[in-house]
Amino acid sequence: MSYQLTLEPLGATIEVEEGQTLLDAALRQGIYIPHACGHGLCGTCKVQVTDGEVDHGAANPFALMEMERDDGKTLACCATLQSDATIEADFDDDPDAKVIPVRDFTATVARIEQLTPTIKALHLRLDRPIHYQAGQYVQVQIPGVDGGRAFSIANAPGADGQSSEIELNVRQVPGGAGTTWLHESLREGDRLQLTGPYGRFFVRRSAAMPMVFMAGGSGLSSPRAMILELLASGCTQPITLVYGQRSAQELYYDAEFRALAECHPHFTYVPALSDAAGSDGWNGARGFVHEAAKAHFGGSFAGHKAYLCGPPPMIEACIGALMQGRLFERDIYTEKFLSAADAQQARSPLFKTI
């Protein structure tokens, strides 16, 4: 059984299967509804139901309050249809966004590489090529973990925008069932089910502005894919990567970025270590990512596009530094997917994620 969903102001009508969320149905048609957590916790995907009946599903009462439900609002990430319906939503009109429907894939683990003591690279061979924009992510289904887990694609697509193999960098989170299984149980030759691509974290090429990428932890995945694609496609705009870890032992892909900086004069690589005890003999930048960026740029980021990816505290600190350094919110982009835990953390009152 299925229902018809009309999306305004687009005027588009799509088919929604029984039990399928509004968000999933839209994404599978290449229609992007702004969203973040995917768990009914953050309220980013809130839409107005103007006609028809919906089941609100597992929407958190703080993300979708009772008075909002009475007013016809719902969260697209967990709402399902009970009849044909019409919704109104804010649909982005971004000139750099490609219309790519979400698809399901079967992946075979071709290789597992230990990048750091806590981060592994999973090299996955897909049953068919995936079309994606560098910076986007996939949702991986993990045994015993409801809803799967999201991981950014760490390699750039080919010149045709597709790839038959993708790399995912997975940091083992203490107590995290999903990452623990991937680290301790997954073997080469095993198969995984994944869905994608998702997200609006990609390079705004049409702006033709210098770019600064700020990454920490395993948040290097998206910036790496974006930078590799920019350099491979002949981009001549200045590109700076400020990449932070606690110690040199955790600074994965350091040699790769140093080599890229040697080959491409317009690409600057600024690695930074925050743990003085674990950085003996280090002659590079010290401190957190936002501190290293401020020092490198002299405190002013005006005239740049900034792309941030990393743990929420790092993102908050970088946003503050960028805005203090004369960069407007419209020029700051962050990774969009959040875990259920992250979605409940306070976000900067000065910044609306784009």
C-alpha cells in the first residue's frame, strides 16, 4: 500500500510506501528536505502538513511540541503517512547541489587498514557505482544497531561523479555498539548494507572564493574527499587545510597532505597537535584547530568559504573563531549528520547550520 505526497512550494508529487518516512521518500526521489539527526530529536526537518493525516512516529516532544502537532507540524525524519497528504517545507535552491536520489547498496569489505590506534579505514567494493558529491555520507547497517550509523565517504568520486569503491574512516567510540562491531567483528570479505548518499556538505564551487577546511578527529574524511576532488579537477583557488589531532600518532594521512602541498602551490596544509605530552619533537602548530587557524590567518578569515568537520566542541570553537575573524555565517558550512547523542547537545545561538 502506498500514498501520494505533494510537496509545496515545489508542486511535486511522490509516492510514499506504508511505513516509509516522508524524509526517506523525498530523498529517494532526489528531493532534499533539510535535516540533521535523523532520529526525531533536533527538529531540523520540521514541515507543515496542510492536508491529510500523518503519524508523528518517535518525534521527541521537545523537538515537536504538542502545540506544534496541533498546528499541523511534523518531523519528516520519523513521520509516516496515514493518507494522501500535502506538506510545505523549506527546500534549498543551491546552485552547487546535484540532484542525486538515495539508493541502497551491498558492499563487500575489500580491505581494512589501521590508520591510528583508534581509527580504521574500511575500503568497500559496491555492487554498483554510487553517484555522490565529495563531502557526502552513507548510512551503514550494523547488526544489532537500530537505524545504522552514518559515515562520511573519505575518497573523491571519479570524473563522472561516481565510484565503485568507497573508503570510510571509523573511529572506535568507547561504549559505542556500532563502531565497536566494525572494529572488532568486521572482516575482509564480509558484506555490509548501506544507503546513500546523504548530506549537503559539499564545495560551493560557484562562489569562486578561497577555501579553508578545518577538521579534527575522524572528521577528516569529508575534507579529504573534497580537497582530493578539487585538486584533481584543476581548481586554482587557494585551499587551506587546518587539521588537528591530540598526538602525532593520531595524525593520519599526514604524509599524503604534505605530498599534496608540495605538488600544488595553492594548497596549504597546517597540521596541529593539542597534546603537548604526546608531541615530543613536533615542530608544527600546537593547540586546538581554531587556535592554529587563527594563528595561520592572523585572526582574519574575510573573503573565504569555510568547511568544518569534527566533534561538536571543535565545531563550536571554530565557528566562534571564524565569526570573530570577520567571516559571515553564510560562508560557513558544517557536516550535517549528527548522532542521537550529539543532537541533544546545545548548538551555538549565533549560528544556524547550513
